[in-house]
Amino acid sequence: MARETLPVALELMFGDEGGYSNRSSDRGNWLHGALVGTKYGVTGATLAAHRGVKSVTADQVRAMSREEAVDIYRRSFWPQCGGDLLPPGLDYAVFNSGGMSGPSRAVKILQSVLGVREDGHVGEQTLGAVRKYPGGVSTLVHAYCDAYMRFLRSLTNAKTGFPVNGRGWTIRITGKDPKGEWADQLGVVGNAASLAADAGGQTVEKPQTPPEAAAKADSRDTGLREILKKPEAWGPIGSILTAGGAIIAGNGPVQWALAAIMVASAGLGLWYFVRRVREAG
């Protein structure tokens, strides 16, 4: 359905991702504790999986050809992001997010906008919701990019999250520099809207973005405050507060011990929930 947009989507992706990068503030540049870098947005982990090996070196990443990167995106990103199923423009927006955060996370964000089950796979339920979205594809593209920006802002890790990469991510997605030093451009949202109107890509604009725009946006960098806002966290938090109140109100060792066990149990449940959110991908 949207195959004709793939070459354009790849050119735009390479415009944002550039060549080889080994910035330490990019989580995607690390593999098994070693700084191996990325090239064309392809991480060492992705390259190793594509080649069927356990690991790759920085030299192997640096030597990767553009042709191999295109093959990786065609095989392991475009289909998983629903590229052959989603309408033009939206396919590119989700594909871009897939390159930054992984296909599963990119699709889950789309599903959250659509209000359907967030399973990370583009199926008939997701496609049906896309077709029925009020305002059409262009409106959905803007809503999706807004949702992805909210996800990026939730990554509050000071070393690899929004604090160090947020300006580049913002320029990449919105085309606007928060500091006003880079000229305004279409960004992902503008180029996706252009593709929605013209799948041939005649009106897209090659991106010009700073190095940090290519950094991977990983859910493992999600801030604790953002996680605790999720309704699923309220149960364990309520249990901890209730047990804490019982400790304060208790009038004997047995009651204090039971309340302490409740606190520990609820705390463990909350810890597992935080871990699950960060590792959800």
C-alpha cells in the first residue's frame, strides 16, 4: 500500500542519522559495555543480529556499508513498523520513531493515540482505527508526533535521555530549535504531512539536524515520576501508604511486623512494575 514511500523515508532517515557516531550520551552506541557506535542509525546490537553473530566491534560498525544499512531497515524496521500497511506519511512517522526507539515502541505509541490495544503490532484493529481517525491522516500524523515528543520528554535520564539529547530530538521531530539557533525546517512531522499529501515525496525537505538528534530514545531512560503517573502504579503506591499508616497507628510488635511486610511486598511489586515499564521496549 505505502511501499512507494520507503525510498523517500530512507533518505529522510539517513539525513537525520548521518554516518558513524560514537557519542557516549547515546545509549544505542553501547554494546555489552563497549562503545561501538552506530552508523546510519544502525546500532551494534542490530548489526550483530542481522549478521547472526553475538557481537561486533567499533571497526565493524564503522565499516558497514550504506547498502547493508538499507537492507537492515527494509528487513527489520519497515515491515515491523507497519510500513507496507499504514498510509503514506504516517508510515514514515512511525518508521522514524522505530529507528529511534525500536518498532515495538513506535507502534505502541501509535496505538495509544488511536485508543486500541498496545501490543506493538500493526494489525487489523490498528488499521481500522487509522481509517476512522477524525480529521484523516494528516491530523493523525500531528497527533502521533505530539505523542512521540511526550514520550521523548519522559526520558529523564541525565546521561542518555532528554536532558542531553532533547534539543536534537525536538529539532528532528518538530523542525523547531528550542534555542532558536537552527533555522526552522519541516522536521519529521512536516515531512510526514507532506508525504500524506504527496506520496511521491516531491515536497519533502532534507533534514539538517545536530548530532544528538540521532541518539536512540530508549524506554529504559523513562523517569520514575513519569512511571508513577501510570494508573497501574497506583495500586502498589496505595498499598505502601496504607501499610505506612498501619505502622504509625500500630500499638504492638505484631501489627508493626505485619505492616512492615505489607510495605516490603508492595514496594517489591512497585519495583517490578518500574522495571517492566522501562524494559517494555
